[in-house]
Amino acid sequence: MNYTRTGALILGFFIFLGLVGASYLGARAVLDVKSLERSVTVKGLAEREYPADIVIWPVQFTEASNSLQAIYTQLDANSGKIRRFLVDNGIAETDLSLSPPAIVDKSAQPYGGGNRGEFRYTATQAVTVYSTDISTAREAMKKLGNLGREGIVFTGGDYQSRTEYLFTRLNEIKPAMIEEATTKAREVAEKFAQDSNSRLGKIKQASQGQFTISDRDSNNPHIKNVRVVSTVEYYLSD
């Protein structure tokens, strides 16, 4: 009888130790999971300047006359002068295109009152430069005033006549810029971990921001500012 009671006590003791051990291991597992859930989210910026590689330059001009035939004749003459000027200043003939003329007949307008100005017809046309030789095009822009002295009236300021500079090599620079942004994000995360007496772990998740391309400033639209921000979340441990 005593042996049976003693055996039961011993068995109960070991069961107790087993439950305590299981509880301890379970608590450690919970702590480990909580530790893995600690994380820090950081951002890394990569920003570089690149020259544009395409220029779209509309050389827009206007004419006025009371004769429709005369205005077409003058448009042809002036567009020819502009094309010769551009070619003489290094622009390839294949980089030039001529838009159809836009002609306004003031007598056909339903508004404006009785005073419709000196000329019945006004016309606008453009010779457009589409070129990868940006430096040559910019030099020609500086000399356009010389052509204006020959009586050609240039127009500008509206959307159609705005010069555009394009940067089309984004796919070439994407990998290097993403790597740079990710490296800078990790540097920030490591500094945070150091300051919080933690160790930086693996990446929990990451997202690449959208690339943006903008003019460096209003005076240098042919120089582009390219930037991207990467967001990275890292695990932290003690």
C-alpha cells in the first residue's frame, strides 16, 4: 500500500515538473515571437542629376493679311527661312517638321463688335525641332533673334509653343538608384538599432517608391533631377 502511494507521489511530481517545463518553454516561445515582431520602418532617398536626351522645340510664328492667298504665300516663305536658319546652325533636316497652319478669319467670328482690326486673316504655324543634339539646339535658340530681324514674328508663351526637354534613360539608371536608396535606408535603420540597443535583423518587407523626374530649376530645364524613395521595414532583436 505504501509502495503504491509512494509511486503515485513520484509520478505526480514528475508530471508537475513536466507541466512547469512546458509552461516555461511556451512562455519562451511567446517571448521569441514577440521579439521577432519588433521592427523599424525607414526610408532611403536616392537623388541624381542627368542631362535631358531629347529636345522638342516648336519655332512658332504668325502672319496677318487681308488676302488669304497672300497669307499662305508668306507662311511658306517664312517657314522656309526658319528651316534654312536651323539647318545652317547645325540642326539636321530630318529633325524638322512643319505643322499645318492655323488660320483665323476675323470676319467669320460671331463676337468682337464692329472693330475687327486692320487685317482680316491671322495665321499661326510652327517648325518643330525634335532632336537628341540638345547643345546644338540650345545654341540655335540664342540666335533666333537674328531671324526675327528679317521680319518674322515669333510667338510663344502658350502650351503649344513651349520647349520641352525629355529624359528617356530611366530604365538604365533604375537598378543603381534603387540600390543606393536601399543602402541609405539600411544606414538609417542601423543607426536606429544602435541608439535603441538593438540588433538589426532581416528585411520584413520593402517597397520601391515611384521615380520622379523634374527640371533642376526654371532656368535649366535641360538638366533633370531624378529621385526615388525606398521604404524598408527591418526586424529588430535585443
